[in-house]
Amino acid sequence: MNESRFLHACRREPVDRTPVWFMRQAGRYMPEYRAVRAKHSLLEICFQPDLAAEVTLQPVRALGVDAAILFADILLPLIPMGIQLEFAAGEGPVIHTPIRTAADVAALRPVEPRESLAHVLQAIGLVRRDLGDHTPLIGFAGAPFTLASYLIEGGSSRNFVKTKQMMYGAPQTWHALMGKLARVVADYLVAQVEAGAQAVQLFDSWVGCLSPDDYCEYVLPHSQFVLRAVKATGVPAIHFGTDTAMLILWMKTAGGDVIGLDWRTPLDLAWKALGPETAVQGNLDPVALLVEAPYPELERRVQAVLEQAAGRPGHIFNLGHGILPETPVENVKAVVEMVHKFSMRRAA
Ligand code: CP3
């Protein structure tokens, strides 16, 4: 049953234990990752299929999680669109030529992911060959809004001032940009499914900075375009954002079989508001993992998440956002064991 626990939960079918995986489960907190990273840049790992596949498999081997997530980055599809990006040490991504005008948007190139992102798709094939049907593989992409925010700001942002200035002040340019991004992201996700991804997650990490009205007008139709394309493939989609609170109600309208929540949104209230036809993923605070054994407080927090889900079919355990680089690996492993132990269902 282990092989499909995650996929069953995406479809709200009963499972023997609550499935668990982690955003950023491959990354700097793992010594195996740091060893690869010492020899290769982030982009080298992403574009060399054997390295990307190896790093994808590291947490599956080390942690016993119920799903693998492809090792890549949400910003990769921007490169074939004509954007030069860099991952500067300690600063996060940097885009030296941000998109600010209608002419900038017009110059963005369309992308054929099967050509310009073929290496990423090859990594999916390699991972699937290794995992077989034992552990499902999640593909992913950034949602149009979150990608647009990086393109317009030129990197990470706090208040998304330039992004909102384009949205409010030049809505035609905004929609032209979002339309182009939605097309690229939709094609890329469909290509990932064709290559073997058994579920996908759409990361709209920063969409929580918007009001519901602005979300509906400037974002929802574009995310909906992406999620409709995924739905047509038949694989489940997880629609994730942080700091979303009530925005999840409109994110649900945009699409997704599973809504991803962070720790600021109570899982029980969110699920009640979303309704039983939606699955939910989340939502432990990643900072809760920064403790030393023994783990009474961590156990209490894992239990609290599971109690809010109350054993209803359709809960996938995860953090509310990615694992922090300073997290001890043994704590991540302990959380996997706790989730499986505390959620064990009696044989039907
Ligand atoms: O294990 C996994 O989750 C898969 C790998 C993955 C990466 N990025 C690799 C990566 C995934 C799913 C992402 C998604 C991603 N990338 C998001 C959405 C998820 C989220 O966190 O909200 C965003 C916003 C990005 C953009 C991005 N890439 C940032 C802001 C940074 C710098 C952050 C940091 O911690 O330094 C990156 C770099 C990056 N992407 C790293 C990893 C493992 C760390 C850099 C390194 O190894 O040098």
C-alpha cells in the first residue's frame, strides 16, 4: 500500500497511514546534497539529468518519505524565455534585466519545454526508472504570479511594490506577461507529466501578498489556465501558497485537487471552508524542526496537525513551507516516523 499512499490521499481515498513529504526535502540541510553542491552550481545540478536525479533520490533514501519531488527550480523556464538569471550565494536569485515595460514583455520568447527544458524532463525519466512504482514522483512549476514577481522585482521581494505597480498601473502589460507565463507553465507541467511525473505542485509561494479582489482580477484566470491543462492529463495537482488565509477559497476556484496550507492558516478551519471535495496538504511550521532530541514539543505539534486533519481521507502531511537549511536531518526523519506512527489506521 505504501507505493500509492500519497496518490490515494491526493484523490481523497482512504490510506493506511497519512502520507508525508517535505518541500525542499532535497537541499543544503543534507550532507549528501552539500557534497554534490561543493562540486556543482545549482544550475549545473538542475541541467545535468544524472545529478538532478541523484539529488532527487537522496531524501527518498534517507528519510522514508512517501513521495519524491523533482530537483529543479521554479525559475528554470525563465531561461529559455530569454532571461539571464543567477543564484548569488546567500542572496537568492538575481535577474539582471527585470521586466518592466510592454516592450520587455513582448520580447519574452515562447518556450517548447520538450526542447529547451529537455534535461529536466530526462531527469524525470531517470528518477522514475529508479523508483519504479514504489514511490511517486511529484513534478512542479512556479505559478504565473510568483514567477512574474521575480521577473519584475529582479529577485526576492518583501512588499512586491514594482509587481503591484505594473498590476495596478499597466494592467494590459500585466495580463500580457501573465498570459505568456501561464502558457509556458502549462506546457512545462504537461511535458513533466508526459515524462513520468505522477502528480504536480504549482508553487504560488508569494501570492498571499494580494487581496482576494486583486487575486480574482489579476491572477486567478492565469492560474486557472495552468491548472485546467494539468487536469486534462489526469494527474493530481497541488496548489500551494503561503500566508494565504482566506485566499485559499479563490485558489480553489482556480483549481487543484489538493490545497497547500502554511502554519498561519489553521488546517481544520481551512478544510471546513474548502469543503470535503478538496484534499489539503500541510502545515507544520518548519521552525518546529529546529530542536534537539528528545522531541516532546515537536511530537505535540505533529499530533496537533494530525488532530486537525482528524483522520479524514485527503490529508497529506507537509511543512507549511520549505525545510530550513539549518534543520538537523535526524529531526526530519523523526517527523516522518511520528506521522506514520500517530496516523496508523487499524487494518480495515
Ligand atoms: O526538494 C525540493 O523541494 C525540490 C527542489 C526545489 C528547489 N527550488 C531547489 C533549490 C524546489 C521545489 C524549488 C522551488 C522554488 N524556488 C520556489 C518555490 C518554493 C518556495 O520556497 O516557496 C521558489 C520561490 C524558488 C526560488 C528560489 N530558488 C529561491 C528564493 C532560492 C534561494 C533560497 C535559498 O534558500 O537560498 C532558490 C535556490 C534554491 N533552489 C536552492 C535549492 C535547493 C538553494 C540554493 C543552493 O543549493 O545553493
